[in-house]
Amino acid sequence: MRLYNLGKVPWHESQLIYHALAELGREALSLVSPATPYVCVGFHQDVSQELDVDYCRARGIPIFRRDLGGGAVYLDGDQLFFQVILKKDHPLVPKRKEAFYERFLQPVVDVYRHIGVEAVYKPVNDVIAGSRKISGTGVGEIGDCIVFVGNLIVDFDYDTMTRVLRVPDEKFRDKMHQSLKENLSTIRRELGPEMAAQWDEARLNTLMAGAFQALLGPLESCEKDPVLQAKIDEMGQAMMTDEWLYQKKRLRPGREIKIHSRARVVHRMRKAPGGLLRADFETKEGRLWNVSLSGDFFCYPEEGVGLLEARLEGCPEGDVDERVRQFYAEGQVETPGIEPWDWVNVLTGDP
């Protein structure tokens, strides 16, 4: 299995490399960090809903939509990425994604503990120190591969993170900033500046390579070859376009527009254990139309969201519960931390 311990790379390559490796079908561990900051949004999110795009543009902060689920996050060189790419039939890959997280987050926990951070795994996909999250992670399917991505958080820019997100008002932004400080930690925060300074990127990546090697088996150090670079460039041409970035535009949060007595345009949100859910749809003559589902959750396979949207198209409002539960019962989709009733509640407006 290949090891790409590349350190600092151009910001867009810090995302494109695991997409390219997966498309090439190369099993690998990639260790990288972005040379300059950017914002990354999840596959199921709507950029115009999640981010203050004008603010990002004015300050030269680029935006990237990854082909994996999860939420929007501000990323910079103080976050060291680990990216594991495995074939779907790899013997270490469990069938259930929650079991995958538990197995593949253990190396991350081990590294944190080695440097003195008392980290533990917390389902579904968190690593926490005390009561605070200290690694952001996600799993998705790209091509014939399972891709597992995450980070070691050396330090974090709480101010910029809260500024790039779109919020209803400044009071809400202040609360979000406070919540981030209370619930997200860093190596620098846990160890103190002097102790944290001993663990530079090279040392931490060496530890990460060793911890994952104990799980995956021998790793062969590699540099980017022409085939990999060509695939990175090819995917960049597709994934760094406005068409890819701004797909699935939706209404602003919390709106319900009554067209007439029998027709409405609706947007609803619900916070579930597995992430924030958004539902946009129209109702005409008691049926759902133009159903669009989004949020910062994970869905396997990714097209499962589209399948659920299609299943709900034309659905009588009174049959939403049965339609969603039947869809899940067929086993076409897996959404860790998101249950059928979470979708039912956001679609019907029930508490």
C-alpha cells in the first residue's frame, strides 16, 4: 500500500489528491496540509445557504465542494490531513460505516495519546479530548473505493471559521463563536504552546504513518508521479468550476411561502444526531413536488439522497412517514445518526 507523506501542498490539491487516488483505484495513505487557507463544504450542502460567499471572495478565501458528506469548515495549515483510500472489498473494511469509524479512528486516538492528549473515540465519528472534539472526520465512496478523511488539529482559527459562515445576525454569530470555543479543541490548547511546539508537522505525520501502518500493514513511501498529477489536474478542472460548487441551490433557511390556499413553497430544518437536515419542496393539491434534501450529514451511497428525493416526488403529504420508512426498510441507503423519523419530522414539520 502506498504512503504519500507530502506535507504542505497547494490548497486545492489537499482535497483533490484523495479524489484522484480513489478514481485511479490506488489504495494509499495520504498525509498533507494546505499551504494556504480555504473553506470546504460537504457534498450535500448548498454553498449559498452555508457560507457568506461575498466575505470569502472579498478576502480571497477560496471555496471547495468535496465529493464527501459532512459540514462546512475553514481549513488552513494548522490542520494536518490524513486520507485513507481503500478498495470497497478490502478485508479491513466493515460493512457498517459506524464500525468503520471505530476501527479507523483508533490510529488517530493512538497518536493523540502518544503526544499527551487524552483522546477517546466517540460514536458516530468523533475523537474527543475531555468534552471537546479534536478531529473532524468523514467516510465516503468515490469510484470503487472507500475514502476516509480527517485531521489532527494543531490549532484552529475560531474567528475566521465563524466569519465565513452565513448566519441570520451578529448575535447568532457570537453564540456560534462561543460554542466553537467550548466544543472544539486543538493540540495547542490541550498541551499548551511550548509542549505543542515540540510536535511539528513532520513529527506528527511520522506518528500518523506508523499508527496507520499498524492497522493497514506495510506502507511504501511514494512521491506524486505523472499519472497521479494528471488525474489531480483533470479532477481540478471539473471540481473547481462554479457549476460544481453552486449546484443544488435552495431557498433561504426557515421560509415557507404560501402561493395560494393549495400550494406552498417550503424550507425546513432539523438537527439530528448525525447532522443538520434541510428539506426544500413545494406542495400542490396535497402532494410534495420538487423535493430537495441537503445538510451536513453523511449518506452511503451518496446518490441515496437523490433516490429518497425521487421516492418522495408526488407523495401525498399524509403518506410521507410510510414512504420514508419503506425506503429505509429496503436497505438502499445508510445515514449514520440519521433515522427515518428525522426525515419525516423535517418534511412534515412535526417536533
